[in-house]
Amino acid sequence: MTEDKERFYSRLASIPGCRPMPSIGDWILVEVDRPADLARRVTRRLEPGLISVPRHVRGAVRVMVSDPLTNDKILGVMREAV
């Protein structure tokens, strides 16, 4: 895991209601209570494609690991939206 991904992962874990799972690649799978609602609220405030609801995993969203500035924006919006 890259340093940016590790930092992003640990900060996601600090958000109440978010439970990130070990992930590979440029995405982190995060268990949440209302995935479709969360994804919709985040996408309204940020560019599309940064968060999605995977079809074959219930109760989770996929969050893209990006550059540190974008990651911080995602974290801020997720913290408000959860």
C-alpha cells in the first residue's frame, strides 16, 4: 500500500460509520450503512467517479484513492454525509 493510500485508509477508518476493508489497486472498499445515499450525496458535491456502489457487494461503497488534495476533499464530504 502506498503512503498516500495508507493515510487515506486510516483517515477513512476515523469517520464514524465507515469501516474500510483491506483493498488492492486504486480503490478502497468501505462498509457503510446506506451506500447508495452516501454515494449520491458525495457525488453531488464532488466530481463523479470518485465514489461508487459496487453491484456485487452489499452495504459498501468503493472510494477512489487519488492525490492528497482530492483525498482530503473526499474525506471532508464523507464525514459530513455519513
